[in-house]
Amino acid sequence: MKRILQDDLIYEILSAVEEIPRGRVATYGQIARLIGRDKNARLVGKVLSMSDHYGQYPCHRVVDHSGRLAPFWKEQGTLLQAEGVELKDNDHVDLKLYQWDC
């Protein structure tokens, strides 16, 4: 079976996520730009959805372009709040206040 994702790309994405400071969030697109793949925000999301196979990474600090939390990950908001990130509502982070300036 052909490998769609190479391990070095996966670890490049996870390494970028690991740099997000506590109390800050980044978007999928922001992580994609950091690794030189501007148009691959969905790829970042795919990798993060399987990150538990590669170790412990702060994937809860990554949200979509509007600050929305991952729809099927109820613990994400709790993890962010434990780091001091306040939610605008049950599903969104205020990017103006909490987006990582990298």
C-alpha cells in the first residue's frame, strides 16, 4: 500500500504545533504556512487527527480560521480554558486575543 503521508512531513507539522505557547492558539492554515505548505490547511488537520499515534503534542491549541474548535473533540475547549484561553462561546476562541503571533 502506498503511503500518502511521509513521517518527516508528519513530524514537521507536529514540531510546528509543539511551538505554540500555552495560552495561545494557531490556525490550521497558520501551521501550513509555517512549514511552507500554504495551501495545505486540511493536511494539517488530517495529521493532527492522528497525532496520538506519534506521541503527545498540544494539538488542542489549533483551531480553524474563524477560531472554531474541532467539532467532534469536546475536551479541546476544556484543555484551552485550563491554559487561560477564554472561549467566546462554546465553539470559538477569540483569535484577536489568543492567536499566536509567530
